[in-house]
Amino acid sequence: MRDLRSKLKRKRLMLTRDQIRNASSRITNLLWGMPELGRSRRLAVYMAINGETDCDSLTQDAWLRKYAVFAPVLRGRRLKFAPLKQDSRLQANRFGIFEPECTPEQLLRPNDLDVVIVPLLAFDSHGNRLGMGAGYYDRSFSFLRARNKWLHPKLIGVAYDFQRVRRIDVQPWDVPLNVVVTESKVYRFR
């Protein structure tokens, strides 16, 4: 997996700003056509780094549509979600990823969200996700492995077409995605 991570990180870093913007725009258009977003009110996005598809246009649209938008913040070895507003002050965490500044009372737990847009390095045809390797999303959403009890949030990965791989070796702690959206297609898994 280390070789696959390195290869895909390099490929993402080679993308131009226009390529990222165009792919992200197409992904946003596909996302807004999905019933999962139409039925939600609490939407979590991520702050893109290192060539990831960005959530800027999705976030702007969500604000216009009066959605409550949240972004992940690191709290110990897990993620909590802070309100993300147009005037939010952002600060970089220890990985260089921007997080909204907020008070502890403003933070939401992962199970308080309707839809979470999830970054990834690779995905396969079963909804398995290869992340950056730190395990924050898997630890934070581990309760979803009991899918018959927890129906929300829906985890939607966003990626470039080239990030689809034949197979990802799954670990017992991995949390699969419900859907992955690329610039050209929506993949549904569960």
C-alpha cells in the first residue's frame, strides 16, 4: 500500500490548478444531483491539500442553499466537526490542513452529521478507501460498521477517475464508503 500511496500522491501533485478546478466543478455538479444531498441539512466537507479535489464550489453552493456546513478538526486521535461559515477564521493543524477556529461547544460529533464528503487516495469497486494512513476517518466513523443501527451519516468519497484501483486490502477497522463521486461517474456501494 505504501507504493500505491506514493504513486497516487505524486500523480495528484502533478495536476494543474485548472485540472483540479475543472474536476472539482464536475464532481460538485454530480453531488448536487444525488438524493443524499437533497435530504441532508448538515454537510461536512474537507479542506483540500496537495492536489486533492477541492470542496470550494460545493461549500459555496451549500451556503447559498442554507445548509449547515462543517469541516473536520483534530481532537486527539479522532475528528470532530466545526461550523464552517463564510467568515470563519481558519488555522493550520499539525498536518498543515486548515481548520475553522471554534469553541468546544460548537463541535459536532461525527454521528450528528447527515453527509460527510471524504478525501481519499484510492478506492475500489467495493467502496473501500485508501486514505493518507493516519486512520482519523476510520476511527471517527467506526460506529458505522454496525450499519443496521446507524444510517447516518452517509460517507461520500470524492476522487479523480485515476484514483480508482482494482482492489484495496481491507483491515478490520476500515470503514467503507457509501458512494464515491469522480469527475465522470457516481459509484454506489451500499
